[in-house]
Amino acid sequence: MFKPRKNNTVKKEENTKQTEKSEIKNTIIESSLNKNKKGKVLSDKEKKSLHLAFNILAVFCITIFCISIVPKSLQNDTFYTIKTGQLIRENGIDYKDHFSWIEDLPYMYPHWLYDIIISLIFDFMGGYTGIYISTIILTIVLGVLLYFTNKKICKNSVVSSVLTLGQMELMREYIAARAQLVTFILFVATILLIVKYLEKPKLRYAIGLIVIPILIANLHAAVFPFYFVLYLPFLAEYMIAVVLDWHIPHKVYQWWIKERIKETNQKLKKAQKNKVEKYQAQLQKLNKLLEKSNSIFESDLIKQNERRKKPYKIVLEKNQNTLKLFVIMIICLFTGLLTPIKDMPYTYTYRIMQGNTTKSVNEHLPLTLIENIPILTTLAITIAMAVFTKVKLKLRDVFFFGGLTLLALMTRRQASMLVLFGGMVVGEMLASLIDMYDKQGTEDFMKYSTTIIGEIVTIAIVLMISVNLYAKNSKYSYISTSTYPVEATQWIKDNLDYKNIKLFNDYNYGSYILLNDVPVFIDSRCDLYTPEFNGTYDKEKKKYEGQDIFSDFINISSLTTYYDTKFEEYGVTHVMCKVNSKLKMFISRDEKYKELYKDSNFIIYERLAEEQS
């Protein structure tokens, strides 16, 4: 008897149903195993509670660590900052220097607002102790703000907390009672606001972005241009995406074909009968080329969209809010005018780069990687992650990290920016790797670390490291007597007509001397002592003409010029130098100079008149 065969379609449907059932069963089993291994799946409310608990733990640990890394010893810039702030409070901003005995030096007070704040803290909030505490508070603010910015960018609390501790460790040498500490905070806040604004363009973010450059222009005018550097990677990424979406090669090719079709049509109208067929054939060929071009373009467009959704390595984002961000940046360009120090926010960096201080001042010198192993190691690990792992990089992050690395290699003070903002790129890469290989691991770590035992262990580890660092810092006094002439300065005030002497002193401790009301030859306000700031621009010579006191100091100290000739030129009456300096070795044998004072670190000479010597 004939038996009908089963329909193949029915068989396929049955197989599909069996496969789906099998997959569902495997998913249920897998989910069950995950629950058994890692605990129950958290609800949204439980996740919020977990993140809040971890944030509290992270902020506490970061705070403890930040307290421990603040140096107790003050830097030379802090001393002139105090004195300048006191002067502004008494006399206002008069654009004149009052602390060097060299006459007629103009001064623009590039961080006048910060100077006033520090002088108020010094005068009314505990002197050096008040400044030390204020530096601790600012460092904590930087650390906590950096944590939440990292978290916003990489979306991983664990990575953000560990990364922030690492960043603050690398920032130790840049932590001081200087205006740059405030600008670090403002720059980190800028990145946070930019990221938030691109995500959702709220008015309060825009206002924040406009207020920040106003503060920078008054707190630390020298770094005003860098504020706009922070916008560039975001704008560059958007512009590249826009240019790619214009499809310029395709449009140029189509334009060329259409022009050829137009020319051929004109020729066809004027053509003789024997050439009509020829032009018609050309038109047919050109129309086919146009159709083929459109077909290829449509295919390429589909492939391009697929590549953007699933890129191999570089992620190109086209955020329409970037246009609004660009408008904000244009508005901010004019905020440098909202300051009493004239054009300093716009011209300071250019002038300082024109001078020779960048070749002599330590923080302006190029970064030597072999001498900075932590930075070298971080760069090597970052490049290795970018090249040898499956992690994808946003184009703006490539611009950010590459640009900051280049800046850091050019001048070592920019290494701080590489640590702060390059670190954010590293955090995003680490978070991506964790998401690839163990996404649940982050949540599990947060669960364990927020238990009583986990909190005790975590805090204990951070405390041990922090106590060790704090012990090293706390053993120093606010003013190092081996670095600054504490006793020698007091001797000058007690034994000399210190207001009327013309003292030659070192760049590195001039600020301490002027804090004690003794007029100086030079101090760490390097701009004041260069032609770019105390002179005028000569259009014919294409350079600034003025007093190059800084170069004279360098040449005298390094003995590349005869010291006594320069002392005669300036009218120097007394010389203070370190006992182990090159200058001291020569002056001690010179009959023109009489030793007046000596301690274990400093020595003071009187330069005798010709008839006396």
C-alpha cells in the first residue's frame, strides 16, 4: 500500500522548535548555575544600593590616600603667592613689580585671584598650617572628582576607583600649594561636563563650561589656552565623521560623469547625422556608468554603516550635540576678556614659549621617559592593550592620548595632563576588557568589597599604604632649611640695611627671601625677568627688547660669563649662594668679596668697593 512522504517543511519546523527548546533549556541551566555560583540576580533597587555603598567606600579610600600624598614642605612659588596676594589686597593690581630691587619691571599678576585666596588663608586661617590644610582639601576634591569622571566615562566603579588611586599616586610630584592644583580640578570638571553635555545637552552643563574658563583666566591665566585643547578631540572626531558622510570621492565622480553627459548632449544637438549614433552610444555608456556608480555607492554605504556598528578597532561616533558644544567653545573664547590682567590669558603662553625660560626651568624641559619609569611603564602597557587586545578605541580617545603624550614629551609639566586625561582613556580600555571576559566579575567584586570583611580588608590595605606615605611627608617641616635660606635671611634682616642692599640670590629661593621683605635679584616668577614680559616688541628685529635678567642669572650661576662684570653692571652689593655652588668656589677666592655670614647651607658675601678691595 502506498505511504505518502512527510512534508520537508514540517520536518524543518519541528527541528527548529526542538533547537529553540534546547537553547532555552541550556539558558535556564546556565542561568541557574550562574545564580548558584554568583548569587541571586540583583534588582534595580539592589544595584543602586550596591553602587552607593561602593561609592562611599571608594570615596573614603581616595580621601585617605589623598591626605597622605600631600607634601608638607612648601614650594618656592607658594611664598611669592602669599606676598603677591597681600600686596593686591593693600594696593590693588597696578601692573608693577614691588619685590625685585631692579627698577621699572612691569608685572601682570597672572594668577591674581589665587594669590589673594592663598594670602587670606595664610593671614587669617593658620599661616603655613592653613595652606597645608587647604592643599589637602583641594587634593581630596581632585581625587573624588577624578573618580566620578572616570566612572562616568568607563562605566565601571571598580576600575574607576583603582585607576584614580593610581593617577593620584602619579600626580604626587604635582601636588603643591600652587595655582595649577586648582586648574587640575577645573580641567577634570570640564571633561565631566563635556561628556555629560554630549550625552544630554542641559543648560546647567553649558553654564558650567562657560564659568570654568572665566575662573581659569583669573586663577591661572597661563593655562587658559589648554582649556580649549580639551574640546579638540571631540570636535575632530565629529568633523571626521561629517567629512566621511559627505562621500566626497563619490560625489566628485558623479559630478564628472554628469558634466560629461551634459557636454555630450550639447554635442548631440549640434552633431551631424553621421555622428549622432556615436554621441548616443557615448550617452548610453555614461548613463550606465552613472547607474553603476550609484549601485556601488549604495553597496559601500551599507558596508560603511555595518563597519560603524561593528568596527574592528576604531569607533567613530557622530554625536549631533557636538555642534552645540562647538558653539559653547566659541563663546568661551571671549571669556578671557573677563579679567583685570588685560590680554594675559591669550598671550601669556605664546610669550613664555618665545623666551628662553623653557630651556632652563625644570618643569618646562622635555620629559625623558627613561628617567620616569612610572610614566614609561604606563605608556607601554596602554599601547600594548590598544594593539594586542580586542579592545575598541574611540577615535577621540586616540587623539586625546596621542596628543597628550606628544605634549608630555615636549615639556614635562604636561605629564600631569597625560596622567589625568590619558588615564581616563586607559580606564575605558580596562573596563572594555573586563566587559569582554568577565562582565559579572565587577558586580561580584563590589558585593564582596562592601561586606563588613571586605570593607575592613580594603580600608586596611589603603590605610597601610597611606600611613607609610604620610609618615614620610610629615617628618618634614613646612620650610626646608637646606632648600631655603631661613637663618641667612633672618641674619640679613637683623644685621644689614636690608631694604637698600642689592642682593644677588638664586632663582629657587628668591621667593622665600621676598616673603620676608628683602628685595631680590630674581625669584621663581620667571616671566617677570624676561624681555617678552618686561620689554616691548620690535617689529623690525621681530623680537622683544627688554631686560633679560633671567639669562644673566643663568650665565652668572653657570659661570659662562664673568660674574663680577655683571654684578658691576647691575650694581650688586651683596651675594647669597649655597656653600656647594660653583659661584661660591670662585667668590671665596676673590678679594673683592668679604664673607659676612655662613651656615651649613648658605653663605653671604659683601661686594667691596674698588678702593676697599
